[in-house]
Amino acid sequence: MGHGSYQSKDWDNLRAARNINSQSTVQDLYKSRQMKDYLNPYGIKYRESCDSMDNPASTAVIFGLDVTGSMGYLSEEIAKGALNRTMLEIYDKVPVTNPHIMFQAIGDSKTDQAPLQTTQFEADIRIAEQLLDVYFEGRGGGNGGESYLLSWYFADKHTKIDCYDKRKEKGFLFTIGDECCHDSLSFQEIQRVFGDNSHACSARALYEKASLKYEIFHIVMKAGAYKNQHSGEKWRELIGSRAIELAPEDLDVLPEIFVSLMQYARGADIADITAQWKGKAAEVVKHILQEMGPVSEKKAEKKRFLFF
């Protein structure tokens, strides 16, 4: 999948057709009342991000959103404007070539009916159309975590991405939520969610395996269960500096954060990255990158980006 390209006018048309505005709620935006069959990961062999005439140098990008009860504001922000701005900024700043976007809706594989939903990799307005088909289950288990590791399992076992397979360039995988990550996936959970006969896996093992072909980051929202679960600390123990803490009032610069993390992982300097933004976005991005420190080995000759 992943033909065509993203056009802002198509987003404007979709927003008008769906009556999406600043007052829209989660229930207004996400009208599905059960998981749609095509979003169900059970039995899927692969989701593919393949090069094409439209996108000859495709880059796979996965956004995994926590859709449990406490995270409704995040899904609202993404649907109302952050998705459109993220796509426009990617095309403008070109942190990667020919983005193919997949959305995942993440819940709790220990309790939820639909703990993972996954779109196709798309390059045009179908990105937004499929996002809005997500069933916002709004539950979660109240058990000290959510199943963000489902995203890593699916990315490793059930995606084929030309950026890595052909060019050895990693894709990108971002998950976002306020809770800790469950420590492991049991055989029963894997079989129920994916239909795979696979052995139990620890979160750390799943992260390391998926990291072979994806640059992985988790954005820890400083709200909801964040304080009681010490989520930021637990995420840093799990994935180190790739765990980024973000206050809800800074969600308005989420597109700039996504683009900046892509650039940073590809070797750009903090000063160059920060210089392309203004005001609050520049401040938030600079703070995040300085707190992270190095996230990858620098190549012998440092790759620099030119921003216009």
C-alpha cells in the first residue's frame, strides 16, 4: 500500500464532509462502535510499505495512539489538526522521503475487546480516513499499564517495509500514552490478538527486536496515570532516552516534535533542528533533544540537513 501523496485540500474536504471542528468530541470524531474487520490485526500476515511510481523511496512511519479512557484528548488533538500539520511539516521539512503512514489504536490486551487496531500504510488522504474508522473503546484495565508492546510485536512480525528491506534505512515508530508498558505478552495474548502461535515475549525483547528496522520513540503524557505510576521513570528504564515526557498543554507542537525526532535520529544537529522552528515549538523541541542526548551512532561523516 502507499500510493498517491497527501494534499491539504483533501484534508479540508474530509473535514467539511465529516463536520470536524474545534468543538468535536471523541464520540463525534470516532463513530465506530466496534472494531472494523480491516483494522483487526488477527490473521494479518503483513502490512506493506512498498516503493511505487508515486513514492519511489518510501519511508514507513507508525503512530500508535493510546485509546483508553484517559487519553481521549490525545485522539481529539490528532484528528482535529495534528495529523494534517504533521503531514504538511513532513513534506515541507523532508526529514524522510515519501512517508507511508500507519496508525495503530492501542488498548490493553489483558482486558480489552480491541486491544490493537491497525490501518494500512498509506500516503494520501486515506491516512485520515482510516484513522477516523478506529473504534475508540475507551477502556483499559486499571492494572498498572497498557499494551504499547503490541505495536512493537506487530511492527516486527507483521510489517514489510522497503525502506529497510531494500535500503537498510529504518522506519519510524512512535507510541503515545500516559501509562506504563506491560512487562510482557503471554502466549494467550499473542494468540488472541494476532492469531500467532508464538512464545511469550518480554517488553524489552520486543522493543529490541522491532528496533532492528524501526527508530522507536515513546511520548509519555504527563497526565492521567503518569504521576501515580511513575510512568516517565518506568519508560526510561525500559527504552532509555527514547522515552520523552510531554505536558498536555504542549500537544499543539506535536507535529514539530515528530519531525524533529526523525531528523535527530537521522543525524541532524540540535541547533539546526531548533532553528527551523519559532517560539514555543523551538523551545519545546530544544528541551526534548537536549534531555535525550545521543540516540544513535553518528556516521563517520556527520549528515547535515539544510532547512529552507
